[in-house]
Amino acid sequence: MPGYMGDKSCMIVHHLAVMKQECKIYYVKKKDQSYFVPDTLDQAEKDGFVSCSHCIDNIAVMTDRNF
């Protein structure tokens, strides 16, 4: 299972293992879903996505971005 999914409509990347209800991932249209190779937050950021404030930013602070 992928760890990260980007929403191309708003250029936000979500961490699927820790997603929150506020992420609204289930409403992302299939055409707007983006996955990353390698499946890392760094790759998502290189592709122009910003971290979701609900599922990544809070976790990243606690774990120093090591998932």
C-alpha cells in the first residue's frame, strides 16, 4: 500500500497511514490522485506538493519526519 497520496487539485500530499477525517481523502477524484516513486515525503515535495496540516505536519514534528 502506498504511504503518500497527492491531491493534484490543491497540491497537498497526505500520509495514508495516519490520515484524519479532516483530510477528506475519500473525496479526492481519481484523476486528481498522485502517487510517488519513491514513495517518500521528500519526493512529493520535489514534485511540488505541500504537506497536509492534519495528517503530516503534526506527526512530522513528533517523529522528526521519520515514518
